[in-house]
Amino acid sequence: MADLVIVARFSSRPEAVVAQSLLRSEGIETLMPDFNVLMAEFDPSMMEHGWRLMTHEDDATLAQEILRDAQLGPEPSA
């Protein structure tokens, strides 16, 4: 994956995995570079910046919009 950018950071692994799954379900390729490293030798000091979720620069804006909309939840029905 060339031209990667961070689209989100998460303080917990489950949050990062759910966000990654959501983006992948929308057809956005993602990468979580810290995932396996942190699971192999977990050191709390490594989590200073949280789990990084990355995607192609071209998909970054859409990915951030999808994640933001997911946090807002569904709009109330009229």
C-alpha cells in the first residue's frame, strides 16, 4: 500500500478492529500496522498513540466520513 495516511487512532484493539471491518465492508482497503506487533509483545508504552488505522491517501476523506457517520449513529426517523 503506497501513499498511506492515518485515518483514525483508537485506544482499544476492539474499536480498531470494528472500524477496520466497517471500512472494509464499504470497499476501502485498510491496514493496521501495529496490530500484530502489539499482540506479540504487548508493552503499554507502545500504546502512547493508540492503534493506527491507515488507508490509501485517495480513500482517506471517504474513510473518515464513514467512521464519523458510524459514531453519530442513524438519524431519527420522522
